Amino acid sequence: MINSSAIVIAGGKNKRINMVKPLINLGGKQILIRINDVLSKLFSETILVIRKDQSDDIADLGMVLGMHIVEDKYENKGQIAGIYTGLLESITEKNFVIGGDYPFLSEKLIKKMIDISNDSKSVFIKKENVINPLHAIYEKSSWINILLNNLENGNFSTKSIIEQNYKQLRSKLFPIDHLDKEYNESLLDIDTLEDLKKAKQIIYSKNQTIRPDIRPEGI
């Protein structure tokens, strides 16, 4: 375990899939539990960022898992507000930021990113020429003011903010095309029903037992 924080962004409204994504059950475990299984081995604290009006069970589950629960400082501003809020609350300089809908995090990949961050201040994965803001390592002192300035100026595109600033902040873009299957699974987030179908196929391929879920959004 390293003296760094993990930040889980779980305040989305799930409009495209109409399910509470962190609570979806895959292979007998809700996605948030799957995420915590990996992060708790690697980081000294995990911060869970939710919406102010969030009425589902995500916060309750986060508390059971020992996460530090915080509410978005800026409402309805998307993932940039969640990342900013998590960095603001973090007590460590380096922070691994992930969305609350990534069921197959790779401990191996995250460790590799941590190793890269020892030479570069922050690390962002680039796949098919797209930078992923939510499977990344952020250095708090480098990014928090940049994110705040963009929030206050009405620019909410985290990808464009990273693209515009990563070079001057000595951040590293880590291209992941044509690498391990495990790495690609780590980058799968559940945005659509098609993504959920892919996740189920991965579960089946690993011969993991799938039980009926008591939640209506489960398998």
C-alpha cells in the first residue's frame, strides 16, 4: 500500500443506461465492491464523490466499505466537478481517479501507472487517440487550480483540459493500444447496455459464478 489516495466518481445520473451503475451486480458483487477490492490493496484512503441530491444506496455502501464520502462542490457540472472535489478533499499529493462503473480494475495496470508517475507528475491513459480522465493519476498541486479555473469559466470538458495542459505539467500520456487483454478490461466502464453485455461475457469467460441479484438492476 502506498501513501496516495484513490478517488471514485459516483455522482453520475446514469441517463444512458437507467441503472445505478456502481450498484450493478456482476458475478455476485456490486461494481463498487469490485472497485474497492482492488483500491483497498493499493491506496491509503479512498474518497467517494457523490451528488448533493443523491438518494440511492451508493453512499451507504461506500461507508460500509470504509470510504470517505464527499459531495460535489459544483452541482451538475459533470466529471470535472467530481475530480476537482476529490482532489480538494484528498490529503495526498498523488491520486488515482476512477469512475464508479469500472468493474474489472487491473491491479497490475494501476501499479504500472504508479511506477510511471514516479518519473512523471501525472499519468493519463490514451487509447485510440482519446485521453481517459477517469482511469488516471493526478498530482493534486498541478491540477486542482487548473480544474477550478475551468469550472469557474464554464469549460467542463476534462479531456480538452488535459490535452491543453499535460505537457507543461510534465504529465505522461500512456498509450494502451495493443497491450494486455487485462489492461483493456480494466478500461471497460458501463455506459450502455452493450457495455453491460460485454461485462457479463467477461464474467462468463472467467467461469465466475453468477447468482441472481436481489436488486432490480442486477443480473
